[in-house]
Amino acid sequence: MIKISLVPIGNIEERILCFLQAQLPVKLKAGNLEIKLRPAWSAPDHRKLKTGQGLSALVLADLARIVGPDLDEYVLAVIDEDLIDPAIEYVLAETAPALRLGIISLTRLRQEFYHLPPEEEVFKARLLKIALQILGTLWGLARCQDVKCLMAHGRNTHELDRKYTVYCLNCWPLVQRRLGTP
């Protein structure tokens, strides 16, 4: 059994977490997933940021305290703040594979961030793609050369939107092996 804990950081709408909880097993075609919602964590204190440190690093360091000894548990945090990284300006998501941690920022996944009308389906598709990419990274998958694959490098939402909501034919067998599914 592979366990995924969804951790809201700050005030995250429950519908967003329930969407991930319902869709991840469907997209992964895995009945051996246990996806549980954890209680919300307080948003990090920005005053704790050190010069040159991004918000995602602070959140991941904070989350490292909840990772237990269970090697099959992965923590996927969701925050509705921009994850500024001084080296690359911003990030949509960040991972710490050695700690089995990932974080998604909802901020730039929304059309409203770009001064466009809200589109719930676009937002949900982006969220699911990012979540699946994070899990692939945590399970040891490398960046893929197929630009449509979830594991392809994506620098922005335009590149994210071009991806399919599935792994490519090279990456999918690796995911299946990790999940223990045929």
C-alpha cells in the first residue's frame, strides 16, 4: 500500500483537496493507494526567510517534521501563495525526493493570476498535472524528453497546458512498477 498525505497549508478550499483525493487513484490506475487528508498547517512566517531563500524551501523544511518512518508515505502539500525562488523567480511546485515531500502552489495555476477570466477546468487540469509530476519525481522518475509527458520539464503554465494528463509510454511502466500494478 502506498500512502499519500495531502496537507493544506493555510486556508485551502476542501473541494481542491477532495478533487486530488478522488482523481489521483483514477489517473494512476491504482487501487493500492491510500490518500488521506491531513489537518491544515499554518502558512509559514515570511520573516523566517533567509536572504536568497525561496518560500518553498521554508515550507519543505517545516513539513519535514511530519514525515514518519513509513517509506511508502509521501506528503503532498498545497499552498495558495506564490513560491518565490530568487534563482528562478517563481516555481509552480517543488520537491524534496529524499524526504518524500512535494509542494504545489495554486497561485499561478489560476487563470485569474494572468488577469484572465476564471476557468475551473483549466485550473483542475493544471493542478492534477502538477500533482502527478511531483509524485513521479518522488518515485524516482527523471525528466522526460517527450514534451507531452507529465515528466517533461515545464517552466510555465503554457508548457504545462500542452502536456497530457498522463505519463508517456516510457514513463508509465516505471510508475506501474513503483505502484506494484501490472
